[in-house]
Amino acid sequence: MDRKDIIRSPFFYVGDKYKLMPQLKKLFPKDINNYIEPFVGGGSSFLNSVGKKYVLNDIDYNIILLHKELGKYADKPKELIEKLYNIIDFYGLSCSYRGINVPEEIKKKYVKTYYSKYNKNAYLKMKQDYNNDKNNVLLLYLLLIYGFNHMIRFNSRGEFNLPVGNVDFNKNVYTALINYLDFRKNNEITFENTDYKEFLNNIQFEEGDYIFLDPPYLISMSEYNKLWNDKKEIELCQFLDELDVKGVKFGITNLIYHKGKENETFSDWSKKYNVYNVNSNYISFNDNTVKSSSREVFVTNYKKQ
Ligand SMILES: C[S@@+](CC[C@H](N)C(=O)[O-])C[C@H]1O[C@@H](n2cnc3c(N)ncnc32)[C@H](O)[C@@H]1O
């Protein structure tokens, strides 16, 4: 599997596993019955995996809401795209995929930031409208697409509070949406929205089930890492030991070193299992520099097939 064969998730989620999937997939079991993912995020992993059914979960209410909303259009991609275009046009956002481009004079004046300059006011209005009435989930999707780093962030008052990003609805977004809907149409998928332990405790595991875990990385920075700490890392490792005793196959990604920090808990725990180095060029979303000192790994409790 090359990068070109990989389906990109339409959420462009921070920390997504899109670039790693060609390497990780080679290490997945060959025949997966239920593909189970407790930290699904934007979904770039399940979209590139083969299971008979998909059982997915994330603690983030909004990402699950978005998966469920887009899934409603699995059989009618045209309808979704039209609805999105209507919103884009209503607010007057640029849409490079349809040739609704930022005017040349703005492009020349703001060479590297013209999308954000052009879309700023329209984005603000869309954000205000969404915060006044959260029923239109497609507004949330477009806030993510046109927003800073394609992130979802709410303040303590429950208001979406990210600024405009320097990007618009382009060919990548269109292609990712179409591929996502196609996958949703052709596969049996359920989504849960709870803590990973509750999610996994409620599953009656069957022969051939596989759990892929991509938890928040303890020693890297990202919005959802606020939800994670040493205690949770230890609990997760213990929980996986229990699954191993039950004979359930799992594979988990993590960072062992990063920016001079070491995740000793995970590093020590992983020695009981099979540890594969992942060639990730781990990129910090804060400074976009390649951290050659990082070590990202994939740990499995089964042998490579
Ligand atoms: C590294 S991201 C997953 C990214 C995903 N593999 C992708 O490719 O888009 C980790 C996810 O774990 C979720 N998460 C954090 N704490 C959790 C918990 N206790 N239970 C379930 N999900 C949790 C976060 O909301 C976040 O979406």
C-alpha cells in the first residue's frame, strides 16, 4: 500500500494516522472480524483497514456527532456536497474546488495568508450563527474545514472558538468526502461516544476481533492531550494486559521519545510485547519542524503474519 492508495479522512484531524497507515497496515492481522477502535478521532485508520464490521468510539462528542452526520449522506453524496456549497455561498466563503477563488489583488497583497484574510469575516459570521444554534451540524463541519489547523475547540461556555484558517474547500476536501461516504456506504459501522474502558468493557469479543488503539500521546502536544495524563497512561497499559490475558489481539501506537521527553511508562510496558519502530518524521503542529529525535512505535500482542 502506497501513500497514494490511502483514503484521507475528511476531518484532517490533528494527529491523524494517514501517513503511517501503509506501515501500520502491514503489521495488522490478516483476517479481521470486528475492527474495533476506541480512540477513533477523524478515522483515518479504520478507513484504511479491512474488517467484517467496524466498531468505533471516541470520547469527543463533536467528532462522533460529525461522523454520524456525514454518515447520513452515505447513499447521497451529491446532496451533501450541494448542502455544503449552499452554506459556503450563503456566507461568501472562497471554494477553490469550484473555482470560487480569492481575488488576485488579495493574493498578491497577502501571499501566504490570503485564504484567511479573504474568509475571515464570512467565517466569523458562520461561527456566530453556529454558536447561536447548534442544530446545523454541517456548519460545524465547515467551521472545521475553514478553521485553524482543521481543529475542533470549544470554550468553557460551550462556544466553538477557533479562528479562521488559511485553507478552503479544495480538491482534497472533496475527494476525502466522496471516499469517506463510499466507505460508509459499503461497510457496517457503529459509533459510540464514551470513555475507551466503558466502550471496550461492553464488547463481547469474538474470534478474529482486533483492537487498534491510537490514544493521545502523553509526551506530545495537542488539544485532546489535555484529556490525558500519567495516571491514564498507566491505566491503559493495565487494561491492555487484561485484554491480552483474554486473548484479544491489539495494536497500539505511541511516542516513546519526543523533544527530550521519554514516556517511561509505555516504554517499560511495551517490552512485554512486539515493538515496531514507525518511520513517522513526527511533526509538531506548533512549529512544523521534523523532530528526528522522536521515536514513534507500534506495539502488538501478536506476531507479524
Ligand atoms: C491521536 S487521536 C486519534 C486520531 C485518529 N487515529 C485519527 O487518525 O484521526 C486520540 C483520540 O483519543 C480521544 N480520547 C481521549 N481520551 C479518550 C478516552 N478516555 N476515551 C476515548 N477516547 C479518548 C481524543 O478525543 C482523540 O480523538
